[in-house]
Amino acid sequence: MITNIYELAIKTLPPEQIDNHGTDLYIMVTKESRKLIEQYKFKANVETFISAIPPHVLWYDIPFAYAPGWTKTETEGN
């Protein structure tokens, strides 16, 4: 069971298939990313959306999974 999906995503997916907003991780829906989501411990929280930016592809929205966003948030609070 995967708990840190961000670390696995950056090791297995091309950088252009990974994005974020705050602490939410966005991963483009592909054959490879589907495998990651299936193994993700918190997959019940994962939703999908179609990008507003062309070519308007389907992405996963994985709440609170963008690890660097947590580091940034923690340091801003101090």
C-alpha cells in the first residue's frame, strides 16, 4: 500500500505529468498513473478533473499529497 504517492510519482512519471496546487498533487491520468492510484492507501479521496489548459486532458487531484507544499506551508507559519 502506497502512502507517499508523491515520491513514487516523481520517480516513475515524466515531470510534465505532475503538477500541484498548494498541497494538492495533480497527476495526469495515464496507464502508469492508474497503477499508482490503485495502490494508493487513500485512493477513496482521489478525484479527477479535465485541465482547463489545452490539450484538456484528464488529471487526478490527490488532496494533501504534494509533499513539498507541506514543507513550504510549515516554514511560512514560523
